[in-house]
Amino acid sequence: MVAKPTLPRVILLATLVLGAVNVLAQEELRTTFFKDADAAKDAADAVEAAWLAPRSYERGMKEYRDAEAALERGRNIEWVRSNAAEATNHFKTAAEAAGLARTALAQAMKSRQDAANAKSPELSAELWEQAQRKFSDAIRYLEAGNLKSAKRREIEATSLYRDAELVAIKAQYLSDTRRLLTDADRRRVGRYAPITLGKAKQLLADAERELNENRYDTDLPRNLAKRANYEAKHAIYLSEIVLRVRDKDLSPEQLVLLWEVPMRAVAGAADVIPDMQDGPDRLAQELVTYVENLRNEKQALEQDNAENDLRVADMEEELRVLDERLGGATAERAALIQRIEAQARIKEQFEQIEKMFHNEEARVFRQGNTIIMRLVGLQFDSGASQLKPVNFDLLAKVEKAIDVFPRSELIIEGHTDSHGGDDFNQKLSQERAESVQQYMINAMRIPSYRLIATGYGETRPVASNETESGRQKNRRIDIVIKPNLGAS
């Protein structure tokens, strides 16, 4: 026997069915009436109209929400249709206004992005908020059709954003050094180490000046701030030593002997007699020479090792192939022997030109069969590309070295340190390479088809740009010789 449904269950089922039908009907109506409004809203959101055209966008959102509420409550369909249509119109108006704002307020928007990239909201919050208010005013006036007032507020906002950006950049690079100098003044370091402390303060002032003049090339000011930081710490250290000497906790003789201890330790590691009877200068020079010799030996060993690995790999592969074949083996073995002899000849030629230069003139090294002459003694005036007569003796040696490799391809590479703008450094390095190239054509009579001049700017450093000696190494001309293996 089948049980009959009770009246409450029938009512519940009917309610659920009606509810489902109502939901489906509402979804269908929403799709019909909100299609254009949703598309217009998405287009407005894509151009950030809520930010760049807030009045029109908010009006659109009000009509949009009213349409949703009317549909949910089952109000008159025409009301829903009317609200959705109004929302569509407002969103379209907002999108157009936002597009206009991006064009009319482009300068302020760029300055705002630059300031945000510099972390201005955190590091210069007050200026950032002032700029934000001015920018909001500019948007409001622009949306109301008052272009003149909008441009005036844009100019004010741009100035404030740029100020906020600069304050934030200085906070990132200079704050630590300023705290150190404040601490040094509190300790009265200037009384006991005035020279070093004065140097730290001057370096900080130079860093701030560089940021004021060109905030986007931070390499130099960052380096200056780092050096100022070092000098400030050094001044604090020196003042403590001077105080110990003044208070007779440390005699001058004990101080000198104390500073000789590290020199003796380094000399011991280098197996150099620590002779400092006339001061540390002679020992320091011996240690410098020792380190330079080690560097040269390491470079030579690395080159020999790379050359041997390459040669062994080539010969093993070719001999394996030759052993697998019968025809033409004699001729191919002869070609292999010829190439091995050419590589041996290049090694002899390399050693020949390596002996032509002193360490202060050029460093010569190999990368496979390629020879690189790093002309460390070739110097240009700051920012200039004109060769100076003082360089001609070195270039004469370069000419003799090139003659050792007849018919070779020559690449003149120009390089700079990281100080200065990227575009300027690229241009300067290219002009210096071309200056050397022209000298080779005119004075050395080298055919132009053998020469290629390329500037790399600051992109290929060989040493740290954080020190003066490292930057000096990076400011260089490299002559790359690609030998003709068939030339004698």
C-alpha cells in the first residue's frame, strides 16, 4: 500500500518548486536586463574608472544596485530595465571620463607611479597624502568639466609626488648614515677624529646633491652614501683609539705595534719576511706584488686548463670518428694534426705578446683561441673619448702585438663604470672604442674590414663598482684578437 503525502509535505514541495522556478526566472531576467550594464561596468573597471571618474562610476553603481534590489523584490520589470539602462549610461560616461583623465593628467599619474615605486606611501607618508588629495581634486574638477582648475591641481599634485619620491629615495639611501653622524656628534667624535668625520659629512652632502640633481641614477649617490657610512664608523673607531691614547690606556708605541699585528699575519700567510724596520710601506708593496703574481698565475692556470680540456675533447671526438671510418682517414688525420699545430702556435704567440706589456699597461689573457688585451694603462679624460699623446707608447706596443697575429679579426670593446646614466655610458663607451678604431686605421694602417668597435657601457664589469679601484678597472678598452688559424 502506497502512503499518501500529507498536506504539509505537499505545501512544502509546492513551495520549493515555486522557489526554484522563481530563481530561474530571476536569473533569466538578470541575464536579459543586466547584459549591457555588466559589459559597461567591466569596461569601466578595466580603465580604473572608480578612481579616475568616481562621481560617474558611483552613480552607475547606485543605479546598478537599485536594479538588483528591484529584481530581487519582484518590482515592476520596467523599473529594473530603467535602472539597468541608467547604470549602463553612467558606466560608459565613467569609462570615457577615465580615458580623458589618463590623457589630461598623464604627468601627475607618472609622478604618482614613480613615487609609489620609491615606497613614498611608507617613507614620506605626509607628502604622499598631500599629493593624493591634490590629485583627487584634479580628478573631481576634470570630471565636472573644469579643465583649467584640474590642470592647476595636477601641477600641484605632480610637484608633491616628486617631492615625496625624493624624500623616500633619500630615506632609503641616506637615513643610516645620518643616524651614524648624529651618533658621532653625540659622542663628540669631531673633537678627536675631525678629518675622518668631516670626510663622512662631505660624502653625505655629495650624495644628497647627486640625488637632488638626478634621482634616477642612484649608483653614484648610493656609493657615496656607503662611503660616508664607512667613514662615519671609521671616525667613531678612531675617536675611541685617540681617547685611549689621551687617557694613557694605550701608548703611541703600543698603538703602532697593535696595527702591525695584521700586517705580520698576512706576511706569514704569504711566506714574506715582515720587515717593518722603516715602516710598513716596503712590506705592503711586497704583499701587493705577491697577490698580483698569484692572480696572474691563477689566470694562466685557468687558461691552460680550459685549453687542455678543449683540446682533449676535440681530439678524442675526432679520433673516435676517424677510427669508425676507413675512407679519407689519412687526410682527416692530417687536418687534425694541422689544427693542433695551429693551436700550439697560438699559445706561443700568446706568450710572446704577454711579455710585451707591464702590469700597469695591459693584462693579456686567453679564452680558448681568442686573445684579449685589457689596456688598463689606456686612460681618457673624464667624459671624453679623445686619445691623448701619453697613450701613444702603449698603442705602439698594441700594434706590435697585433702584428703577431696576421689577418686576425680585431674587436675593440669600450667599457665604463656604473656612475652616470646608462645611455650616457653606452654612448661614451662606443665613442672611445671608435676613437681607438680610427687610430688603428690611420696610424697602424690596419684595414677597416678587420676592425669592429663596440661599446658595452657599464654592462660588463670586471670588478666591483663599489670601490674606486674597482671602478677604475671597469673603465677600460679591451682589444679582442680572433686569430686566423690558417695564418702563419
